[in-house]
Amino acid sequence: MQESKICICGAGTMGRGIALAVASHRMPVILYDLNPGMISIAASGIEKELEQDLQKKRIGPDEKENILKRITFTHAVEDCLAPLVIEAVIERVDIKSALFRELARVNTEQTIFATNTSSLSVTEIAVQTGFPERVVGLHFFNPANRMKLVEIIKTKYVSESLIKRMTEFALSLGKTAVVCQDEPGFIVNHVARPFYLEALRLAEQKYADPATIDKLMESAGFKMGPFHLMDLIGNDINYAVSSSVYEALGKPARLKPSTLQEANVKKGLLGRKTGSGFFEYSKQAAE
């Protein structure tokens, strides 16, 4: 199943990755951000990534142009008309639900709203909109145009037909679709907390530095060590997920967020997107 048009709200790293994933599978996309500057950054970022794919012969010149033609960039909320709206904005329940309420005013009563939250309660977001039966979780992973997994989060308010529709949509993007209940961290982020947190504790307690820990984990078969992975995801996002899961599960000691990562977030050392995190990155990598 292919949706007739998709609107994606939030033109940051995740939003533009989802837009690229959708447009690459022959569906028209509206990429919206309130900030015109973010729209410009997203447009140049998508152009750059497609050019890299062209140089690596992953796509041809015609395909590159067709993908770009399918993406409409806008900072006007009135342009956000689509049967399916996916938000990828800041990880706050109030902001996500308020955005959905605003978008509902310019859409029909049949429009479905999907949140790309990493760990917030989809149920809480849905209830605050006033139309919870039309709100579902679609959790993509970074980079969204390359990572295969999509978690589809169901609440007690949504129908099985809606979950089926979202599953078919994810499959139409060439993704692996996994349906899960609305629990803290869903599946992947719940399971992954010890991977990050234990590595952070080892570094905090001076057992080993981040480079050594990553090298050991990669030699054991992991494609990427925890510190490089946190830098790729963004330390702000990773720390926010850890905090959310910790709070939602009643603050168990084993899941307490890392003070080392918290310090990096406060210093603005967010990883690849800022050029510096647990490791240093070139300007090209940051872009």
C-alpha cells in the first residue's frame, strides 16, 4: 500500500530522513518546518545526500531529479494537507499534541496523525489531541532513509485496520515493520538502555575510555560501539530517551541516566550534528 501523499512536520535530521525515505519510494512529500532556516538546511542536506548516492551509483541522474521533484518544502502550516501526517519535532508531549491539534484544523476528519517519538507515551500525546483514535506511533530510526526498522506503536484507542494501514505503509517503504504496545521505550529503546548506560558507567568510573570501549564492542561483532552510536543519534536525544524511560519505569537505579552524558548535553557536545560529542567530527560529517 502506498499513501497518496505524506506530510512530515519537523525538518531536522529525522524529518528530512523520513522525507527522503518516502520520496525515494515514489510518494509525494510535504516537508514542513515553522523555521524557514531549517527548511533551507533540509533542502540542501537532501540535495547533498542524493548527490552522494548518485556518485556512488546507488541512483541515476533521472531518479535523483524525480526524488527531488516529489518533495515540497514549506514553512506555512496551511500547506500541510495530507491523508497521513508524521511529526518529528522536539520530544515534548505538549508540543507534539498541540502541533497535531493545529494541523487537524487544516485537514479533514480522516487524516491520520503519526508521532515519531522515541520514548514518550503515544497514549498521552493522543489523549491531549482530542482525537486519540487517529493518533498512532511510527518510530523510525536514524538515518531514517537507510535504517530498515519501523516500530508501529498502538494504543487502546486505535483500530486494527489503522495498524494494518500503517504496517502496509512501512512495508511500502521497504522497511521491517514491528507492531508493539505503548510501553516505555517501546521495544528497541527499552532493550538498548543497558547497552548505552553500562558503557557510560564504565567511562564514568574510569575503567576504560570511550574509544577503547567502542573498539572492544566492535571487535565483539557490534557494527558500531555505544559512544559512536550515541554521537550519531545525538546525545541530547539519547539522554532524553534514557530520562523518559527512567521516569516512566519508576526510577530504577539500573536505568539512571548518565551524568557524563548529561554534562555533554549541557555543553552542547551533541555528537555528529554539532561536530563534537564523545569524539570529534569533521565539518563534512557534521553536515
